[in-house]
Amino acid sequence: MPLDTIPPVFDGHNDVLLKLYNAGGLEAVDSFLTGREGAIDAISATAGGFGGGFFAVYVPSPVDRELKFDQMTQASYDMPLPDPIAWADAIPVVMAQAAILFELEKRGALKICREVQDIRDCLSTGKMAAIFHIEGAEGIDPDFHTLEVLYQAGLRSLGPVWSRSTIFGHGVPFRYPSTGDTGPGLTEDGKRLVRACNEMGIMIDLSHLNEAGFWDVANLSDAPLVATHSNAYAICPHSRNLTDKQLAAIRESDGMVGLNFAVAFLRDDGRMVPDVPLEQMLRHLDHLIEHLGEDRVGLGSDYDGAIVPPDLTTCAGLPKLREAMAQHGYDAALIAKLCHENWLRVLEKIWKK
């Protein structure tokens, strides 16, 4: 499948802002333009037909990443979650990573998209499209002053938690084997946050929420249910993955799920071991399509935040995934939906302003 005949990928989740933040912040922006050690930059994006996606702002905890990934290579594991992070400690990091996103736009590397037409324009012209997303709402105060300010700055997607607890709710630990039924769901502040995001037209991301939180959002929200980077529990019984019952609720709401490339959530054995063939990803896509329908499945790579299959270590490898879809029997219309059209469809339904 020649690169010039395949649709660009608009992706549900990446952590490139965190990587640039850790690499020096604003001083690291040049590397995005000229090439960096990581999954996404301007050069790899052009090579792979990566048209953009959700750029996550994430406040990291002091965790030994290599030790964590090593423990996740075991046959079973239950990683303790980091302590909650206070708003006063989180907000400087949120501002610093948002400033990196704004600088990338200022330098011409991407466009921050506030309306779906912005994304369409970018995909048609080759400009990288970026959604300002926050993964874990530690930077949001209970009076929602920061929510309003960040919305005005371009925030259009928000995950109430990244696994560790916030004042808004509780997430799932990195645990295998395990369901997502790991504790209480949204707090009262969390329920208020869902209502506020509905009113403003900010997408609520269900990835990382536990099952109780998922059902709280499902019962409260008047918007389609979306998990930006999650996989099928029926194939990989990991706490981070979605059960068929959850998929049924997402389908009923006319929402969608983005396929996570992280190998621990793809493999049947839940291990963080990278030798995952593209056929395993297609198994998850088949299951998601079966339970959600062709209009409610996309990609949510978790690039720059996860260990991914060797064929897809950077976004320059995305043509291999598209080719695997075609060889698997997906027609051109379905591949286009999976690559970007379904994301645009669901965002049209959620973004109100």
C-alpha cells in the first residue's frame, strides 16, 4: 500500500510533551523539529503519515520506570500506585508542559485544534493536528477556575485520573491478571467535574478509570463514552482493559475506543515484553469492531509513554500497521475510519463550542 494512498493517522494518546519536559522543556522543542530519540517528531510523522492526535499533559510521580517495566515482565504483578499529587505541586508542571505545546505551535510544528474543522484542515494540508489533553486532573482545582482557564487556552479533553487517585476519583493499578473492579469510583467533586465538562464540551477520557468510575461517568454524562487508549479485556485480562459489558455501554452511547499499542495490554499473558506481532493488535481490533461496530474504533498508541511492538517503535512505522490491516481483510473505507475518521465523528458529537 503506497504511502501516498493511505489515510493519515489521528491518534488517541501520546506522551511526547512529558518526554520533552523531562528532556529540558522549552529547550527541547528543537528536537521535535529536527529528530529526537522517541516515538513522535516531525520527521517520523512525515515518514509514517502521522497526522496528529491527543497530546497529553501528565504530571509524573517519582517512579523508577525501568524497575516498573521489569516487574511487569513477570507472569503476574500488582504495582502499587503512587501517592496523590496536590494541586499546588501539579499546576506548575501542567503549565510547563502546556507551554511546550504552545511553543510547538508557535514554531510551526503543529496546530492546537479547538474545533473538528481545525483537524480536518490539518489532515488535508499536512499540518500536524494536536488536541490539548490532560491525563489525570491533579491540576484542576475543585472550584474549576483552572478548568475554565485551560479551556480558554485550548483544553478539549480530560482524564479525571491517571491510575493514582485524585480529588475526583480513583484509577486502576497496573495489575495482571485483574479486572478494573478495584475500588470506589468518582467522588462528589468528580461527578461535578463530569457535569462541568459536559457543559463546556470537554471530552471525558475513561482510560485509567476503574470500573466504578467508568459506570459513574456512564450514568452521569450526556456525551458519548470514550476511552482514548484501552484494549479488550476478553483477550488480555488486565485491569487497564475494557470488559465486553463496558464496550456495550460505549456502543450504546455512540462513543469509541482507541487501540493502545502498549504490549502489556495487548498480550494474552499481560507481560511487558515487546515481541508482539501486528496480528495480535488485529485480534484486539477485531474484537473491538465486533462489540462496538466499525464506526467506534480507532487508534490510541500511547506513543512516548509505553513499550510498543517492534514494528511500531516510532510513528514512522505506521504504514506497516495500515498494510497489516489491508492484508487482514479490512477494506479502504474501514482503514480510513480506524485511522482518523472515527475520531472526528465522535468529537463532532462532544465538542459543543
